[in-house]
Amino acid sequence: MMSKVLFQKKQTIDYKLMMNVKKIACIGAGYVGGPTMSVIAQKNPGIIVTVVDLNQARIDAWNDSDLNNLPIYEPGLADVIEEARGRNLFFSTDVEKAIDEADMIFISVNTPTKTYGKGKGQAADLKFIELCARQIASVAQSDKIIVEKSTLPVRTADALKSILDNTGNGVNFHILSNPEFLAEGTAIPDLQSPDRVLIGGENRDAIEALVGIYEAWVPRERILTTNLWSSELSKLVANAFLAQRVSSINAISELCEVTGANVDEVARAVGTDSRIGPKFLKSSVGFGGSCFQKDILNLVYIARSYNLHAVANYWEQVILLNDHQKSRFAEKIIRDMYNTVNGKRIVFLGWAFKKDTNDTRESAAIYVADHLLSEEANIIIYDPKVTAEQIYRDLDYLGTRSSEENKRLVQVVEDPYEACKDAHAIAVLTEWDEFRTYDWKLIKEQMKRPSFVFDGRSVLDSSLMESLNFTYYKIGSDVNQK
């Protein structure tokens, strides 16, 4: 009886603590941590939110008085930063101070695919997660709510709990899973008006504390609560389903090209079915970004670790089809240009994996470029938001050739018309809206003849390309006018 009374008393104390979150710390100032915490601070002016990162240059950029110099380009982000920064939103490298003072700590560090050891090429690398947990455990002197914001394999919370409980100072840690469902380019609208907020946990008071933070602007019916494992797995499954749709329509795009069908018309016909819907049925050169490939590979690894080989093989095919789409696009360029691109000037319009972001992780452009560079093509790249340093870093990371060789074969320019001058071909790799507005008549006059355009994002007007006498190829169509 005595133990039951003590337990009930402890629960009451926890409840008061959890419902009185005054300070939040977020470890990781990247694509998820920065925007997410900025919106939380904007919507909860009474809560102090501190985003910490050991990367001094990144923190300096978040604190830059010129909002054009933020480390992440995301429409609407600068306005949120301007409203909250200095009021109740802060960026710092003092990780220990933020941990010590926080009631709630979000872990938002990178969880890349492993490049070594067991699970290489598929499993998530959790070394940064473990480092965070150990640092929290060593610093914390009071009870904390720990929120998994990074994308993690199912049951990672077990490992977090074990580290925190066994290496800490005797304080209580409550683990929650709160995966992000942001689409880069629309991250701020996604945060300000989300389809749903998912919170998984075992301690009801801790869950309600996080629910209360989101209820400052999200209707309660959009806040879903589950157990920890369902929440962790739901993030992987959501991205797997979305990527599956992209690979599905891309598979059909290849069939359309050889049968005379048009993939845009097929997608429109299929997408009007209410059971299917129109979203993620836009054929392209392939999906990219930090989540889709990484999360599917993680899902494949988890399935294989439980000997669910049929499940693993099914999801792995989504990745294989995406890789095929990128390589066949590159091969199409080579084949149409008389089976050689050696020494030819090929312009890439776009390097980011999608429009309205400067994120290049797993961008299709990287792999198409690598394929063409292996054929000794000269590539000129223009992207309105991606820096030359990032482009060379992306190519060097592949390790296909030396950094010097990449710089010999690749030129990055800041003017699209300069890029297209004397070009043999143009490849559209990102769907930036500005590409539609260019003076394509002027571009045609500056190019070599015949003038090839390979539209990997279906953003250009095919009738205009035809009228200007381009040799034009669009993904998913037999359009190939001269």
C-alpha cells in the first residue's frame, strides 16, 4: 500500500513538472531543428527556445542580422526568425547550458545511412544520437522530457532510455517520439498548418506536455498520440509510401515513352480516382532529399533483421527503380547526342533536389552529372540557391574522381544565359519556376546546333520548344521534336 501511495504521489509531481515547460532546448540546428524550433517559439512566446549546435559557422549564420544569410533557404522562414529571434528564440553553441536549463530537450541531429560495418548502405547511423544521450545524461540535474525529432529506427527509444538511465545523475527522463513530416520548400506552411502532429510515448503526462505546446496553434484533433514504437515506425512508413508513388509513376513514364502514351495524361486520369488521388504522381528524373532513400533503406534493413525478406525486397525495389530512372535519363542524353558527350558542353539547370530549397542531399542532379562526367562531358551548372562550394562538395563526396578532375570538368555560374552560351545541350534537373520564364528564343540563338533540351522535371512548354526548333525530350512522353 505504501509503495502505491508513493507511486501516485510521484505521478502527481511529474504531472506538475511536465505541464510547466518553460524552457526548451533543441540539439541540432539543421533542416529540421532550425525551422521547427523557430515556429514553436513563434507560436509559444512564453517559452524560451534555444537551438544549439557545435558548428560555430552554422550558429553564426542563424544569428546573422542579414536574414538573407540564414543557413537554410526556406520560403517564409526569415519572417518567422525575425519575429521570434531575440525575444524567445536563441541560437547558441553552449550545449551544456541549454541542456541544464531545459525542461524539454528535442534531439534533432543527423541520422545518415551507415557507410561502415554492419548494416553498411542501409541501416541508420545512430552515433550522433548516442552522443547526445550521453551528453544529456552527464549534464542533467533535473527531470527532463526527451523528444526524438530525428528520424530513427523503431525501438531506438529503448537504447536512449538505457543510456540515460544508466549513465545519468539519478534524474527521471521521459522519452517521446515526435517525428517531423516536413516537405522542403514548404516547411514553414507544413509547420504552421500541419496535416497532423504525431506524438508517441509511454508517460501520459509527458505526452500531454508536448501536446500542450502544439495546441498553441494546432487543433487538438490533428494531434495524434500513439505508443513509442508506432510513432517511430510511422515516419519511415510515411516516407516509404510517398517514395513508392514517385517510383510507381516513374516506372509508368518509361512505358509511356515507348507506347506513345503521355505520363502526365495518365497521371491525371489515375489521380482523379478518389481512392488514389493526384499527389506525388509527377514523373521526374527521380526523387532525392535527405529522407526518402535513407528511410526506405532503413526500413529494408529492419525487415531483413527480422528475416522478413519478402517485405525487404518489396521496398528495396522502390530504390532500385529510382536509381534506374536517374541512369536512364543520363543514358538518354548520351544516346540522343550521337552516343558521345566527350568534350560537349551540357548545361544543368538546377542542382537542388527540388525547388524552393538549397538542399542537395541525394539530388538526382548529382548522379546524372557523375554519369556524364564519366563520359568526359563538360558540365556547366546554374542553380539560383545552391553555392559552387556545395556542388563541388557533392561531387567529391561520391569519390568517383579526384577533386581536381571534378573542377576541370565542372563549371558553376551565376547567370543562366551565360551557362547556356555555346551549349550543346540543356538538362533541366530541378523544377525552379524561373526556368519557365526564360527567353528561350535567345537561349536557342546562343546554343550549338542541333540544340538539345532534356526536361527531367517536365517544367517547360513542349509546344514552345517545338516552335523554336529545339530537339526536346520530356520524361514520360514520346515528344522528341526537331
